[in-house]
Amino acid sequence: MASALHHAELDITPAVGVATATEFQAFIQLYKTLPNLRLILEGKGDRIPWPQEPSAKYASLKNKGLPRNKLFK
């Protein structure tokens, strides 16, 4: 249900509660700041700015360690 609400660009709070909806919105905001990891892993990321916010840096580094088939499904 929450997925359907999100894809319809509606508030997911009624489906998951305030705490979970707040955490999800924080995740979405963070996700929007991440660099294009596909370009980086393909060796084309020379001019891509690295995130300055600590959690965005962590998320980017964490994703770089994943196998390519898991990252780009």
C-alpha cells in the first residue's frame, strides 16, 4: 500500500505511521543528492562532484562496494 501511495505521489504516513514516513522522506532527500554511481564505476566519474554531507558520502562509499549486478538491477 505504501508503495502505491508513494508512486501516486501521495503521503505514505497513513499506511506506515509518522516515524517510518519521516525516515523514508529523509532517505528520499538523501538519495537525490547521491552521485551517479554507474558513471563512477564505469570510470566516467572524473567530473562528478563528491557529496559533502556525511551520510551521502557514506551511502556513496557503501554502494561502491556492492557487486555491479546488485547495484544496477
